[in-house]
Amino acid sequence: MLTVLRRCTLIDGAGAPPRPASILVEGGRIAGIASPGERAPEGATVVDLGGRTLIPGLIDAHVHMQ
């Protein structure tokens, strides 16, 4: 199943500034990043994020191990 997350602001965690993007998700994983104006692949489900911020791979690293 293909899903396109459209109209989001992407923070990639690699030091690049936040940027507008469309994200292609396939099988629960990011399969590609496109510019906001690119067309969605045939048959993809399109989700409009309305400008929300997307931060892939964000984890909670603040834990206390005993």
C-alpha cells in the first residue's frame, strides 16, 4: 500500500533546515521524499497534513536503566 503525506514541513535530523515536502510511505517505511508539487503515484492514498511538521525516526532517548 502506498501513501503520500502531502503538504508537510520535513525536519530530517541530518542538519538540513526544515523544508516543505511530500513523503512517500510504502509498507510502513519512508520510500521517498519529493518536492511538494510532484504528483502522487497512481493508486496511492494521499493524506494532506496541512503544513504540520514531520520528524521521522524521533525516539525517546531519555530512559533510566537500573
